[in-house]
Amino acid sequence: MINTWAERLRATARTSFVGRDAQIDRFRAMLDDRDPARVMYVHGPGGIGKTMLLRRYADIAEAAGFPVRSVDCRTVAPTTHGLWASAAASGWRRRTVLLIDSFELCHPLAGWLWQTFLPHLSAEVRVVIACRRPPDPLWAADPGWTDLLRVIALPWLSDAEASSILDRHGVPPASRHRLLRHAAGYPLALALATRRAPPVDPSATLLGRVVGVAPSAAHQLALDVCAHAHHTTAGLLREVTGDGGEELFDWLREQPFIEAGRHGLVPHEPVRRHLDDDLRWRDPEGYRKLHARIRRHFTGRLRTVTGAAELPIVAALTHLHHRAEGSGPHLRSWPHDGLREEPYHPDDRAALMELAASAEGPAGAEAVAFWSDRQPEAFHVHRHTVTGRLTGFVGCLLLNGDDDASDTDPVAGDARRHLRDTADLRPGERFNVVRFLVSPQRYYQPSPATDLGILRVTAQLFTTPRLAATYVAIPASADWHRFLDYFGFTELPGLHQGRRLYTHDWRTVPVSTWSRTLDQRVLDGAAPWPPPLAVLTADAFTQGVRQALRVLDDPVRLAASPLLRTRVVAAEHGDPVTGLRRVIERAAAELGADRRLHDTHEALRVAYFGRRIPYAVAAERLGVAESTFKRRLRAAVDGICRSLWQQELDGMRP
């Protein structure tokens, strides 16, 4: 019979406890000496269930015949005397379990705890410490504590465990998906979301309980950056917040809801989601600016690295879109702890052929053999980090207009013919074909291996000079339409050797414009693709520059220029007519900055910049013969045409 409120609360907690089987097994092993440990240190952010776990430990210990002594650091003085007095208030027995909760409130006493307090306890005493912060590294590394200390980072609840909680609260199946996504395995969030009365805001309560109040506006901004970015470094914080990046980074690293990952700091997913949603609701304009700053930072970083170092940076860029409606299930699995990417080596050929035959049959294996021999640099393999076994690969071909090898492969050949029929390659331009993405166990399905392949392809989009277009070949049985449509790829009619071909022309929608449009889709929910830019031949472009110079002071006639829809003009912000005039004036100024071309620039300035005068008068002003003036003017115009054409081919930096 339950006689007190305390007994009733404890009984309710006991019946509502879910999961934590591994942690309970370890505790039982410590009680019955299957594990020689005497201290268990459980850490995790507020609301993850440490207190509930300690209550469960108390029930298990009492059932096993151990007296239990509980200390809640929220109710004791944070001094050695206060902690000792609370722990020893009822005296000690040899077989005792001591449970210390909320130890973060007494954390300054950590050194005293493990150096003085715990060593003086009887060897029969078992101790469990629950804290938001992990233990002192010196304690965990102390050889004397190797067998006596067990450190447990309390994980989030699994989907099955979270669903069990919703079952016990009578949540109807139709509502569970939303609640599971909202809580993301966070016990406190689940509890708040299932409360019937009084109504609460689970997000606000979770932030208040777990995160608390940031010490300053700069600290709050650091939290916002950490929530929105894939991973946070001191460099990112310096760029976004200004001075103090190192200090803010160190402060973030101390927070119990933030982990130190391979590439930077990463918040626990439920906290990340709630922090990010809170900023988006609280300051929409600030959210947009933060998003743009983070994208610029990682885009800039991508220009400074090569090879496998590109992948975490590309992952950071794609992460900015992973919650967008329409982006599909891909790009959710990074980091890929079980896989690593390596450049293809001829020694991998046999394993590559085996994977290709398994996934794509004889015809696919034949195509892989052809391209891996002809263009080995186009292949990157995925290797298991423990066994070293090759588990998959990606093949992204990089081709130019003179490469006749595409005729041997019907899929690459169809891509080349489509490009020739629409807007053919210009001098120096290349196109790529995502020809192979092989992971036999999850063939063209969402998986870490598939994500690695997508990241490699995306890196090539950002780093390949003069990339004109990309083609993606997808088996007809794989449903990638929604994913590729979201990212601006158009499906070509028909099947191509049993595959669907999707394409994007980077000359008509450059990478920089593509990135900004995707940003709008993330921030606003939807955004149309801008009108495509023109793809002019060299002759048409040069003729357009010459004509624009002749009407530079006439906005009406300049508005008819075919150059208004070129990449070099689209890179300018604002009115296209003003932008065209600006790029021509800038090219002329660069010409004049070269002392060797001073005379040439003077001819250009007199002829086209300012009030128009006859060539004979212009030559007289410059003190040269009219034929000399015309020769210098032709040289100046040719120089401007070459400069702007080079910029048009190179395109805009993302």
C-alpha cells in the first residue's frame, strides 16, 4: 500500500521508466561484482533523464539488498563540508549505494571528490554520480582509477523507446511522427510534448532547462551559429561575431549539450533544432543574415583545401539545406564514421569490378572498366575504416568537346549530344557526368555511402574551372526526381541505357546564383529559379561588347544589348544596364592601370568615355596621326573584349 506522496511519485516514476537497458545492465554488473568498478559517472545535458535513471538505480539497489543514500546537489551547500555532511548524514554501512545527482552544481569540488572523498570510502560502497559535464580528464586518465571508474555519456532515446513513452501517454498514432521529430529522442521534450495541462511551450521550456541564459549577446550569437552551422570552429566564430572567436569557442566547448566532433563543435540534435527554430522565430532577418554569413565562410574555406578535406566543408554547405522541404532524405548521415573516401588506385581495380558487376551487371561493369582505365582520376572509392574493405565508389566523369570517348558509352554520349544540340561548349569549357554511384547494399538509396558520393560530386561543382554543365545518370528504378528537381536539375526525355538523365547548365544558372536561390528556398519555403542567362559564342559576345561601347552613353540602346543576360553582367547587383556599363568601365580602368597600355587607354577614353568627337579631332587632341589613333583604339577594344570574355568563361565565384 502507498502511504505517502513520495511513495506514490516513486511508484509512478518506476512504472513510466523506459529504456536505458545498457546502462541498467552495467549498474547491475557493478552491484554483483561482475564489473570491478565502484564508481559510475553518468553525464549528459539537462532533461536527458539522469535523475530518472538514478531513481531506477535506487530501486534496483534496494531490491538487491543495498541500502541507498541519495544526495541532490541542488539542496546542499557547494562546499566540501556541505557535500560530506549530506552524504554521511545517516551514517554508512559497508554495502551502500551512494547516488549523487546534479553534481554540476558542485563541480568545483570535483578534484576533492576523486582525490579525497571517494578514496576514503569502503570498498563495498558503490557510487553513481550524475552530472551535466563529463568528468575531469585527469580523473578519467588516472591509471589508479582504470578499473574503478566507468564513464557513461547518456544517449538520446531510440525511436522505439520514444514511441513507448508516447504509447504510455495515449498519444494517437497520427500524432506520433510530429512529436517524435520534435523531440528527437530527448526525454524532457517528449514529456513536455505529451503534457495535457497546463499548456506549455516545449521549445521554450527545453531551452530554458537545458541551455539557460547566455551570459551576453555575443555568447547568444555563438549559440545561434553553433545551432545553424554543421560544425563550429573558432574561425567561423571570428568571421561571424568579430573579435573573441577563441573565447566564445572555449565557452561553447564547456556546455554540456555540445560535443567536440572531428571537424568542430556540434550541439546535440534536439538542442540544435530548438535553438535554430527559436532564432528563426525570434529574429527572422537576423536568421537570414546568419545563414548567409555561414555559407560565405564555408564557401571561402572550400577554395583553400583539396581532396578528402573538401568533404566536411561541402557537408557544411549542404547541411544548410537538410531541413528544407523538398530536399529529400539524402545528406542526413554525415559524418560517416564507418567509411572513408580515397582516390581510386589501379590496385583497387579487381574489387571495383566485383562491386560494379554485383550492382550493375555485366554492361555496367564493362562501362566501369572502360572509364576507370581511361579516366581513373574521376573515381573515388569508399573504404571501411576498420576492415579496409572497399564497399562502394563514385565515378564522376569530366569531359570536354574533343573527348570522343563519350561515343563509346551511350549514356555519356547522350549527354554530349544534348549539350551540342542546346548550347555547345565554348573554348576551355568542360562538362561532367555523374555516371556511377555504386553501393551494392544500398544501391542508389539513402545511405552514408550515397551521401559520400553526393558530397564528392558537389565539391566538383564548386571547384572545377569553366564547368559548363552537369549530367546525372540515375537508374530508372531509383526515385531521385524530387531530390534533383529541388536542386535545379531537369530530366531529359526518355531513357538512356535504362537510366534517366538529369542536367543543369551552370552557364545559364551559375553556382553563385544557384546557391542564393537554394538559400531562398530554405529561408522562405519556396523560390523560383531565375530566368536563364544567355550562352553566347565568342563572336556574338565580342560583337556585343563592341556595340555596347558605341552606345555606352545611351541607356535605351544599351538596354537592347545581348550582354545583359550574360554571366559577367549578372554578377553585378542592381539594374542590368548599369551593371553592363560598370563592367565595361572597370575593364577600361584595368587597361589604363597598365603603364605599357597608357596610350591605348587614352585612345579608348577619348573615343568612348565622354562627349563623342570625330576620330580626326580625337587624334589631334592626342597629338598622333589618325591612323595611329585608330590602331590604338582597335587594340584597346580588343583588350576589353578579351578581358570580359575571359570573365564570362570563368564565371562567377560562388
